[in-house]
Amino acid sequence: MKKVFVIGAGRSATTMISYLLDHAHSEDWQVTVGDMNLELAAEKVGQHARGRAIAFDIQDTAQRAAEIGAADLVISLLPAHMHVLAAEECLANGVHLVTASYVSPEMAALDAQAKEKGLVFLNEIGVDPGIDHMSTMEMLDRIQDMGGVLKSYKSYCGALIAPESNNMWGYKFTWAPRNVILAGQGTAKYRKEGRERYIPYHQLFRRIEEIDVPGYGSFDAYANRDSLKYSAVYGMDGVETLFRATLRVPGYCQMWDAFVQMGITDHSYRLPHSQGLTLRDFVFSFVPAHAGLRDVERLAFFLDQPSDSTVIRKIVALDLLSDRQIPLDNASPAEILEWILMEKWLFDPNDTDMVVMQHQLEYELGGKRHRLISSMVDKGINRWDTSIARTVGLPAAIAARLILKGRIQTYGVVLPIHREIFQPVLQELKKFGIHFTEQQFLVGEAVGV
Amino acid sequence: MKKVFVIGAGRSATTMISYLLDHAHSEDWQVTVGDMNLELAAEKVGQHARGRAIAFDIQDTAQRAAEIGAADLVISLLPAHMHVLAAEECLANGVHLVTASYVSPEMAALDAQAKEKGLVFLNEIGVDPGIDHMSTMEMLDRIQDMGGVLKSYKSYCGALIAPESNNMWGYKFTWAPRNVILAGQGTAKYRKEGRERYIPYHQLFRRIEEIDVPGYGSFDAYANRDSLKYSAVYGMDGVETLFRATLRVPGYCQMWDAFVQMGITDHSYRLPHSQGLTLRDFVFSFVPAHAGLRDVERLAFFLDQPSDSTVIRKIVALDLLSDRQIPLDNASPAEILEWILMEKWLFDPNDTDMVVMQHQLEYELGGKRHRLISSMVDKGINRWDTSIARTVGLPAAIAARLILKGRIQTYGVVLPIHREIFQPVLQELKKFGIHFTEQQFLVGEAVGV
């Protein structure tokens, strides 16, 4: 009997744990779920004969050694910076590891040791990162197998709210709110027509690109922080255009740009007297005064908007011009904005979330330039199997099964960019309705020989 | 005989060293000037009988102990982060210390020890910081002596180029170029009508204030990074408005705002292939493409300017749309901008610089609101006695003389906010033509009782 140990039983663990339990008999597994909150773990495991829920604290060295030491494979859903604690214990005990997080430098440093011990430390096997890597490499493989040469790669992904659950702001928090508030801070980097391009943060939400997803209409995209990170990993150093972006419902970026222009997404300093400050006074700590203008007009003037514009109405509907008092003391502008939005953008158990992904590739083949558009839309099924839980959890769970069956023989700290990983994972995801729809075009003129 | 040791013989040391040598006979001093560059030190000391030039390296522990140990007072013109090396040696040897730099946390930590040993470690005694502190405290003293209550304090300072030496951009580097490029990055903080106000960097150079300096016309001011820093130091915690700003020639801020909007003042990342990149390609790494637009139009469209506007003409005149190649590899945008500007904004030995300072105070007295405007303009005299050298060097040198005469009895890490310092220093600065002109007004309506 193989032992799987899942660390973390939060929202995004639901679908993953169901998958593991559903396969526990046929694969002869015992599935242990550990969380600081035992109740949460117990709820996820239910009465399953091969399931076991425990209270687990990664910082407890004795428990860490005992539980990880007893496992054949660990799936860590810990906050990203804590994976390495699990990874070191896995190394010491010869246990495989799966995470949906970006490879940290600390994780990368374990590559040689994991390789030497024949262990798979598979990371970035969620949705973004995860399904994006796998679907990209699958298309790239196909193009190269045909003899095509990739010229342009653009990739878009967004964790959104389904149209039927939408609010006037076009967003609810289905994912870590702080990450949404701080998204894009710094400088976005990408490549276009062979050259690096840069977008400073204060321009990011106004330099949007509109894309169309068949059956779902249009979305706005803003550039990710560092599109160049995967150039070498994907083997795309010679590709002229390399751009990764985040999708939002139309109108969202224009509203978020207003927050950026005001400066209220900043987390680099604190307001010494934030407690008791009204939201109106908070806003007008950033927006300069203009004699004779009412609040709405003053804000509209600052944002260069008509005072009845959609953006202004969205801001007013967040109570930002009201006398509501801020309960947080010594808070950063970002923390205050998060507090404001948490209430208005609450993801309700009755809401449906939606993950949207699209890749736009251009390649040369047979003297012609081809365009391949591949789109995936996944919706949540119920309050437990949200789309985030499905698209993060299923790839990780499927990969865990492949590792335990000995089907993955790439050892060390690994991304799902290898055929032996992405082919069977993408194949099985289809059974769960997670699949891409492709469109093929020929781009205008023939390419000179 | 007292021994004065000046560390650093760069541009801003000239006037200071002259002052010290001019007083060496009457005060019975020996003046040693140490610099990494012996020639520079020797040039500043000349043939003066009481002067001595040495090659000096603050990192050489033996030399540091010997030279500082032999002195009665050290004036450090080292880069700010190196003062503490001199300060610790001063502590060990019972030597007074004078610097024109901001007090660092490391310097502040030596306060108790310096106090205990009866040493004066006087900092921030240049122009800004320095003359600003002294003239502020002097006015505040006068207002309080009359029974007035300060309500509003605004202070402006700029190290500029004199009108007769001006170029089309309204600026030359009379001061550390890197500081000019990075000026204002972060969030500006000040107090207005009793409340903290914030200006994010991308708004800083468009939220300008215009001030008038009698005889010199108008200047534009942008907010300093942290005006609140001196609230407690100046005893101004109860003052409704507290604002410190940097002065520029009209038009400069609008041009600099264009650089900020493009993102080319950023020093937080590097361009991997900057060497050999043309300036045109550098600019268009930041400015998005628009089909059918020529370079100038494309830039003008991005900046929301007519293509023959002053800002666009200033940018074109910097060769920013030319095929000139960047010689720096792996450089940050800020480093590239600095390289571009260094050549165009070179301060020539025949140029005249100018330091402009203005304070605007409002106070209540006798049931009325009064407005006091105090302005100082100083111009360089020749290529050695620039205004920067005069306004930084003279306050420090005068204060050094006062310390050696035992006239300053505030010990520890000290700012020139004490009457025994600012009164005689400001008095003596007048002899060198550095003085303030005041205007008094009554503000509109009477204040309710």
C-alpha cells in the first residue's frame, strides 16, 4: 500500500483530495490529510475508509519527520515559502513531492540531491503555473513535430467570476486577496518583435490588450510582471514575441487604474492615523483639493473622467466617498483597500467562479505563417469544487498518481514541461471537462523563402 | 595650536577649506586636508603655511586612527554612509565632528557616547539640510518670542543653474547626478490642514506648486519625499500644514514627468542587452507602438502632447530619438538616462550655479493671521566658489570655528536647531552675502477669538 500525505486542506485542496480518495481503492493508497485546523482536514476526508485526517503543523519538527517519513509522496499546499521545510524532510526520507507553486531559489537548490536519490520534486503543477506550462509545451511539441518554427507566443490566464455570479466591479476574490491588490507592482517585462519591452506599474492597467474567447466574449489583459522568465524553460529564446498576461472582465482594468493613479494600492508605507479615518478622508489624502468642486467632481477631475462615468460610479459604490470609518490602525493603503474590497467582493458559496486561459501562437511552416489560438474555460461545479480548486488540484493529483505508478522518470526539481508529464495529465484533465478548443488561421501574406 | 582635519577635497570642499585657511593664523589652527586623490587635496591647500595636504583613505584603519587621533575637530565630506567610520574614531579619541549630511541611524546611535565625552557631533550643517534648518528655527524663535502661534510652514529649496548659464532644459548637474535621477522615488508625504497627504511618484512631477522669488521670477516646486520627518525636530507637531519641496526652473518638472511616465528613471532592474542599443530603441522599449505614426508623433501621442510641444522638443534635443548607441551594458534605465544627461547637462567651469531657498510661514498673533515669506538666493562666484560649495561649506566651516572656540555646548549628535548654533552661523553667513530677504503680509480676514 502506498501512502499519500496532503499538507493543507484549504479551499483549493477540495477537488484534489476527492480525486485521491476516489482512486485510493483501485491504486491501493492510504490518503492522509494534515492541516493546522483538524476540523477542516476531517471535513475534506469524510468517512472514507482509506482517508485519515490529522492536525499537522509543519513547524513541529518531530511530527514533520514522522508524517513525511511515513509517506511515499507528499503534496504540499503550504504557503510557497514553507514548501522547502517539506522538501528537506522528503529528501531525508526518500519521499516524492508535488506542489502547485513557483520554484523558489531554495527549492531549486535541492535539484541535484533529489536527482541523486531518484526523487521527483514536481512543482508548478496547478493552473497558472501548471496547465499553462503543459498546454504550451504540448502545442509547441506538435508544431515542432510538423517542422514548424514558433515566431510569436502570447498566453493569457485569469481566475474570474462566472458571468452569472458577476457584480458591477467584474470581480470577486476566488483567490488570495492580497495578491490581487499588489498584482503587477514593479515593472512588467516582455519581448515583442525581438526586443525587450517594459511597462511601469502606473501604466500597466491602461496598456491593456483585448482578447476574444469563443463563447465567452471579450476580456481585457494586462501584462504579467516577468514574461521572460520562461523563455529559456520553454526553449523560446529565439521566439520574436513572448508575452504573458492576466485576464480580467472588461472595465476592471480601467477601474483598477484609478486606484493605481490615486496611489491606494501601495503597501510600502503605513498611515500613522488610519484608525477612525473616514473612507472619504482616506481618498482625499491622495486626491488634491480643487476649490468649489464637490467630492465626486473633485475625484472625477483628478481621474480625468466625466463625473457620471462607469469608473466613478464603481468607486462611489465601494463607499469610497462615504463617512464609513476605517477600523485598521497604522495600515498601509493596500491593506485599507483590501479591507474595503473584502466585503464588497466576497465570494459567496452560491457564486460560481471561472478560470479562463488562452494561448495565441504564430509559427512558420511550409513558407506560410500560421496562427493557432487555443482557449480553455472552466467553471466551478459547486461551492467545494470551484474552478480554482479543480484547475489547481486536479493536475497535481493526477501527477501524483503518475509518480506513484512510476510513470514519471524525470528526477530532481521538475516542471511539467516534459512530455511524460504533460501528455497524460492533459489527457486525463479532459475527462474532467478541462480541455482546450483550438482555432487555426493562415496569417495574411506568404513568407519569403 | 588646534588641529582641524578635513576629510574630502572634492568640489563642495573648496569654500570651506578657504575659510579654514583664512582663519588659521588668527585662530592658531593647523588645517589638514585628506583625500584619496592627493593632488586634489594639495591643490585646495596651496602654499598656505598652516595647511597640510595628505593622501587619505578612511578604510585604512591605521591611518584613520593616526590622523583623526591627532585632530581636535574633523569635518567629514565623505559619502554619507562612511561618516560613521570617522565618527567612531572621533569617539575613541575625543575629537569633535562636523558633517553636512543627514543623520543616519548609525550616527544617531552614537549620541549618548558623544554626550558623555563632551563631544559635539554636528550634522546637517550644509545648505539643505543646514541653512534650511537654521533659518527656519530663527524665524520660529522670533514668532514665538512675539507670542505668535505657527499655523503653516512651507519650505522650498533648489540647487539650480543661474539664469545666465541656463540651457534649454533648465538644469545642469551642480550636484550628484544619480540623486537628481532618482529624486522623489517612493511616495511623498506631507501635512495639509491637519491631515497627512500622499503623492505617489508617478504623480509627483505633475502636482507642482508655483512660487515667486522676488527679483528672480517664478519657480516650480515638487514635494520632498518626507516632509513629516522634521515635524518633531522643529517642534511643529501641532502645525496644520507642513510641506517641504524642491525647486526647479519652470518647465523642468513637466519634462521630468515625461521621463517618469515613460519609466526611464527606474533603477530597480537592468536591461540585459543595453550595450549597443540605440537611444531610439531604448525609448521605444517603453513607449508602445502605433501603426502609421512617426517616432515624434508616437512619443507625443503617448505623452498626450502636441508633437511640437516644448516637452517633445526638449526630449528630441537630448537625442532620445536618435541612432546614438548606448555604451553601458546591463544598465538600469536610470543609469542610461544619467549617461544621456551627463553630457548635455554638464556643469562647465564657466557656468554659474545658484541656490534658491524660500520659506512661507503663517502664524496667528494678536487675533490676526500673518504671512511671512523669507527668500534667499545665492550665486556662485567663480569656478571654485560655486554656490553649492559656498552654501554647503561655509555653514560647516563657521560651525567648526564655533566648536573649537568652545561656543557650542550642546553635546552629542546634534542638528543646527539650537540658538547657540544658528544665531552666530546665520550672522556670519551674511558677511559672505548669504542672507534672507523677508516680506510680511496680513492674511485676509481677522481670526475669531
